[in-house]
Amino acid sequence: MEHREQVAQLLEESPIIAAVKDDQGLEVALHTECRMVFLLYGNICNVAELVAKLKDAGKIVMVHVDLIDGLASKEVSVTFIRRNTRADGIISTKPVIVKFAREQGLMTVQRFFLIDSIAMENCRKYIETGKADMIEILPAAMPKIIRKITDYCKIPVIAGGLITDKEDIMLALQSGAMGVSSTNHSVWNL
């Protein structure tokens, strides 16, 4: 099954993604029903151990390579994650990193911070290239923008950032997002 199909099926079954930013969050995420985890912290000395804990708990693990201390924003970071961890994929704001990771057989998430119309246009252009398995748009608290993107995006869209309660989740999903990512532990089991 192609990554995109696998991701779409996973998000349909379990649309809430635990975005883990510290050890406390990791411990909470281990015991949630969230099937996918975005690992947003760590360093080159402990990332393999962090991924292993999550994998042993049956989670799909996506490592945000831009946020792992000691890794540079270069293709070798993807190679390091692929060779030295059991991660299922990577997240990055850098298209070249996402493209390389996909070529290496990893699942990929291209992350966009939509702060203005220029960022929106760049997102649209990127989507047309089809280089990621899914995109994550931040912040999630903008249903009108989520709808615009999902209307032309043929890959799964994750809405992240500023998710605080069930209403935020439902609004993002009703606007077309296939999943939501949040560092807010209180929403992981909704």
C-alpha cells in the first residue's frame, strides 16, 4: 500500500495526532489512543531511544528533523533518521528534505506556517509538485483557509497549532482536514 493510502486510512480511523515536545508529553502519548505521533524534540544522542519507546507502544512515528538538536537542515539528517531509528517518516519545513526523505522510502509531512497570502501561494505551488505524502498547515484555527487548501489538495492535510478543545478539532475536520496535530495532552483522547 502506498504511503498516501496508508496515511489516509490511518487518519480516517484515528484523526488526532499527538505532537510530542518533551519527555512528559512522550509518556502521556504512550498511553493514548493516538496511532500517529509527531516527535518534535530530541537530539542525535536520544532520538533513536525516543522513537523506540513510541514504536514499542505501537505508534506510527514521524520525526520533525528540523527540531532535533544536532541535525543540520541537510539530506544527511534524513539518512541518519532512516539508518539509526525506527521512525516511519519525517516532518520538515524544507521541501528539499521532504523530497529526499520520500525518495528514501520514508513517509513525509511538509509543514507550512500560513502567515500571509504569499505563504498561501507557496503552499499551493508546493502541493502541485506532489512531493510529500501529506502536508501540515499551521495554525489550525482558520477553517476558511483549511477549506481553501483541501479543495485543491489531493494529499492528506493535517491542521496543527492552537488546537485547544474538541470544538477546534471538529471545526478543522469539518473544514476538510483529515487529521489534527496538537501538543495539548487534553485533546489526545477525545
